Amino acid sequence: QNNEEPKKRKSRWADDEPKPVFQLPDFMKDLAGGMDTDPEIQALNARLLEISRMLQSGMQLDNRPEGERSPSPEPVYDNIGIRINTREYRARERLNRERQEIISQIIKRNPNFKPPADYRPPKLQK
Amino acid sequence: PGIGIGPIIGETPTKVLCLTEMITSDELMDDGEYEEILEDMREEGGKFGALTNVIIPRPSKSGEQVAGVGKVFLEYSDSSSCASAKDALGGRKFAGNTVTAVYYAEDKFYNGDYGA
């Protein structure tokens, strides 16, 4: 060794970086998003599923007995005289509103959540 | 295992590891660089077990083709050291190049055949 270079020359080897941790591909993350561990989101998801089932099943949505119902609003009729705001209709609207509200809340907690195609973000209120 | 670049199916472990895609013949022509590369190989390769030999074929000054130029051969005293070196060095970067590590047939290595 005739040259006086410092003993500790930088090796050409790159530092042994740890092998990359296995990462879920993006589409898997979406699936995993359904298995959320946050209990609040779990509850919201469960309710969302329940509402979606009720809306799709065609079952009677408001089956409260007569005495427990709240007073009906003034009837609204369409242009051929059929009542629009039936009890059934109002119950459906109520569920739809709750559904949209739940989706909004899930999105708030998990911005990666993919809302259903018919979800409309609430209009920003002044 | 199997993290590296497409291991050949049925690849049998040997005591000789062949590293490729890491150095150019220009670097090997230069005596200083060659010595440094050799040193880097001994130092890094020695971390995985007893290195018995390090061979880095160099291009000939006359310009004729020399088999195995650009490859680095690390011979270990046992194949399990060789296997851990293969796992660790394959995919690592050397002078900015990503290294490919494969087992090399011992008989060829001992016969001085570096061109396989």
C-alpha cells in the first residue's frame, strides 16, 4: 500500500436497505377498506348495509302501528291527483336521507371510501 | 428467497455466487478501480460467511474477448453462506447498478470457465 488514502473508503455497495415491506396493491386496499377496524366506521357500515337492504327489499318501510305514528303532513298531490307524500314515500325519503348522511360521515372518517354511484354529496350550507 | 430477479426454477445452490450487471469493463481496466472493487467485494461478501475466493475477470489489454468480464465470482466455504449472500446482495445497488446474483456451477468455476 503506497498511497496514503484514508483507510475507510466509501464502499461502492449501497447501504443494505431493508427489503421493501410488502404493500397491498391499491385495489386490495379498497377491499381492505371494507374491513375497517374503527368501531365507529364498522357501525356506520353496518347501518348503511341495513338501510340499503331495506330500500331494495320492497318491504313495508313504516310499519309502526297507527297510534305510534306522528301526525302526517299536509298531503301533496301530483298533477293527476295522486298523493305524492304517502307514508311509504316519506319513510323511504327518511331512509335515503339517513343513508346519504351515513355515507358523508364515513367519507369524513375515511377519505378513501368509495361512495356508491348514487351518492350525492350534501350541498354546502351557507 | 425468491425476492430477487426471477430465480430459475430448480436452481441448485452452489458455493459460488456470480454477481452480474454491476461493473463495466472500463472500470476493470483501471488498476485503482479494480483494486477498490475487489476490496468492496471481499468486505461485503465476507459478511455472509467465509469467503474462500473472489474472482473478477478483467478485460485483456490487447483487447481480445475475455470470458466473464463484468461478472464477479464469490466462492464460499459452504453453500448456506453463499445462499445468504445471494439473498442479501441480489437486488442491492453497487455503484448505482442493481446487482443480479445467481448461483454458479462449481465445476465450471474450478475449471476457470467464467463464461457460462
